[in-house]
Amino acid sequence: QVQLVQSGAEVKKPGASVKVSCKASGYTFTNFYMHWVRQAPGQGLEWMGVINPTGGSTTYAQRFHGRVTMTRDTSTSTVYVDLSSLRSDDTAVYYCARDRNTYDSRIFDYWGRGTLVTVSS
Amino acid sequence: EIVLTQSPATLSLSPGERATLSCRASQSVSNYLAWYQQKPGQAPRLLIYDASNRATGIPARFSGSGSGTDFTLTISSLEPEDFAVYYCQQRSNWPPLTFGGGTKVEMK
């Protein structure tokens, strides 16, 4: 069965960087795009970007440009999101979410359980 | 950026009642709209994609309709496990992909 296992909670100081991982199993990793979505405490969902696990190409939401990097390691079926210059309003649960189709349909059918990133001085 | 506005913010209903949730887009998204359910402490779950297609394993009491700018998620008869927050999401015009602000369905 499809599983997306994310790394554990992080606490970071303002200005630092954080790297969250998402290890996929139960399907062919390179066949499905992976998205990252975050959710601030008590708030709604915010899309951050997407990575094509085959070639590693990415598309990011403009508001994160210059601060976000998504990468993948095909040998371990893992995708990563790296967010730099952290601010207090980056405090959120970060989810990886698999695309439903073998092309970038931008519909999310499987989600990781989320990784809480807390930014605090 | 396409803005999705969900209404109402909160819906107070009893089990067995019908729930009607609305999602309005700031410009046409054709039928490229999905609905997700989220329970406290859990990740979202895909319910409906492309406005009216139920995702795998989703009960028939969930249905979606609409096109263009106005969409509806209907739960025909609420079960206890349906009390949750529901989000709509558009995939028509991107980046960015955008979500609505959510509708909380709470037990009366």
C-alpha cells in the first residue's frame, strides 16, 4: 500500500533553515509527482510547490521563491523540502502529497502525516 | 491567483441531516475543482476531483457538482464520522494551486 513517511518535528530559530523529508513506498516512486502543502496552526492549506521525481524539475509558488528548494533522491524514494530564512509565520505542519496520476494532474490522493516545524526564538 | 471562497464558514447540523457546502472561484476553473476532508490531527483526504468524481473508496453519500465559478459539495445524510473541515482546491490556473478557507461541519 502507498505510504508517505515524513521526518519528525523540528524547532528552529528565526533566520535558520529546515529540511523536511518524505519517504515513499508501495508504488513506483518516479511515476508520480510529489507536492508540498503546509498548514499554519488553526489555518487553511497552502500549496508550496511540486517536484517531478523523474528528472527533479520543480515548480514553486511565487511567495516562496528564493526560499524554498525541493529535491529528491531516487535511490531512497525520498523527496525533500528545504525552507530557508525562516520566520515565525513559517510555523506550520508541512505535508507531502502525492499526485493522483502519472502526470502532473495536481490532485492529491495520498498524504504524509505531516511534520510540525516551529520557528521560535 | 485564483481565490476560492467557501461558505458557510461553519455548518451546524445533526447526524442524518443533509449538508450543502459551497465553493466560489474568483474566475472560471472549468471543472478542475477538488474537495478534501480533514479531521483534527490528520492529513486531508481526497473526496471529489474534477467537480463531481468520487475518489476511490469514498461513500456515495458524498457528491460534488458545479462548473465555472460555483461548486457544491453535498453530503446526503451525515454520519458521525463526517464532522470535519472541508476544503476545495482548484488546479485550473497555476501556479499557485489554491485552496478555499474551509468549511467546518460541526455537530449541533
